[in-house]
Amino acid sequence: MHTKFTAPFATRHAGPSWSMLLPIVGTLMMAAAWGPRAHAGDLYIACSAGVTLSMADMRDVFLGEKQFAGPVKLLPVDNGAAQTDFLEKVMKMDATKYTTAWTKKSFRDGSTPPSVKSGDGEVVEFLKHTPGGCGYLGAPPPAGLTLIGKI
């Protein structure tokens, strides 16, 4: 008696066919190719209206070393979409070193790291509604915000 052996991968199943998946895969690949980049170009450092700082102050602001601009308490916010560029160009460190620095500071001083917003839109809204707010954008800041510098 012979037993017919069929490999599991050789059997036909009722799942989606390649002809159905190909347009979806193609669309996802095009979106990835034309979507936002981790290293997109210029960064704009901006703060809420009335905050006067220099680009040299930004590293200290985002590490929690500089907490006031005159009488105004500074509240930095990270932009998740542009964070890699910001850390490289302004902070001169990678994400691991930045996180480590904030972890140490949190335990040492009880300080809280900057909140992370998903992109420019959320950062702009935060800066418009938060006195002392400072952040970075991938596009020039709108009217009503103070441009600190462009990198």
C-alpha cells in the first residue's frame, strides 16, 4: 500500500492570491519611498511668542539645564518625526544617549523629559498654547511663534 505524501506548502489554500496582494504591496512601497524621511533637511527651532533664546541655548534647554528665559519657565517638546535630525544636528548625540541623559536627570533631580509630539502640527499647537514652549519643526513656524534659528 502506497501512501501519497503532499507537502503542506504545496497544497492550495483559500487565502489571498498574489494578484490581489501585488497592488497593495506596490502602494505601500511607493508610500514609503515618497513619505517623510528621517533625514529630511532643514530644521526650524521655535518657541512660543515672547521667548528670547539663542541657538546656543537649545542644547541646555532640551537637556533640562536651562529652565527659564527671564521669568518664563521653559517647556521643551520633542517632535517624533524630526527627532533623529534634531539629536544629530543640535544635541550632537543619538537617541540612546539622549534617553540615558534624561533617565539620569530624572533620578538625580526629579525632572521630567520633554513630551514627544507626533509631528509638526502637534508641536505648533503646543507652542501656540503653551507659554515658554520650545520645539523644532521640519517647516518654517507660522506667525505668532518665535523663530530661534534654522539648521
